[in-house]
Amino acid sequence: MYEQKIFVENIKCGGCENSIKKKLQQLIPSSSIDINNETGEICILSKNEVDVEIIIKTLHQMGYPVSGRGTNLTTAKSYVSCMIGRLSNSSDN
């Protein structure tokens, strides 16, 4: 198993976590993804090696840049991802 930890900005709630998990599981289908919204840590466990740069780029595009690389635009994008995650999570129930 391969483990990769990435620390990102703007994770605010379960909606953010849901959006991130869904997107990363599309990129890495055979993975386990744990997210700590208090610390911004994303832990990815996968059977195969992960291309970290693709993950970082995807997270940045969603509004969750690596810690220290955020801007007002990425913060705004994170609110959109958060709302999508909340809507998606409520429709799953």
C-alpha cells in the first residue's frame, strides 16, 4: 500500500470533505481517502503509486490549494465545491 499525505487550505465542513473524496476517488478508484477538516490533512491510501502533482492540481482547481498557496479565488472556488458537496450529501440520504 502507498500512503500520501497532503495538507490543503479551505476545508470547512463535511460538504468540502464529500466533494474532495468524490473527486479523488474518480482519479484513484482503488483508494481510501481520509480527510481532517480541522488540520486540512488529506490522507490517501492506494494499492498503486499516486501521481501527487495531478492530485495537487485537481485540489487547487477545486479551491483547496496546498497550504500556503491559496488566494481569494481559490477560497471562492472552495465555497462552490463545499455547496456541491453538501447538496450531493443531502441527496444521498
